Amino acid sequence: MNNQEYVAIAIAAVEAIAQATPVVIEDIKALLKPIKEGRAPTAAEWDFAQQQLDDGNAAVQAG
């Protein structure tokens, strides 16, 4: 690979991460809610968080 190919890959990765950022923020908010309330996350909250992470990861991998 040449430098232009590396730059193109890096740009695509940064764009994918930027697109996934709102998902990550929502995931963090979902996990902070029970902590702020002084309790453990419910199964539904954990499932939501895991799905958000999976969706974000898929978006980054898709580029």
C-alpha cells in the first residue's frame, strides 16, 4: 500500500468513528443512569448497551 491508500483508510476509519459517536454517547448515558441512581443496570439496560456497542462496532467495521 502507498501513503494515499493509508490516508484513505485512515479517513474512512475516522469518519466511521465520528458517525458512531452518537451511539457511543447514548450507550454511556444509558449505563450512567443506573449508576447515578445507585443501582446496578437492569438486564434490559445491559442488553441496550450491548446492542449499541454492537451497532457502533458494525458501523466502524463497515467503514
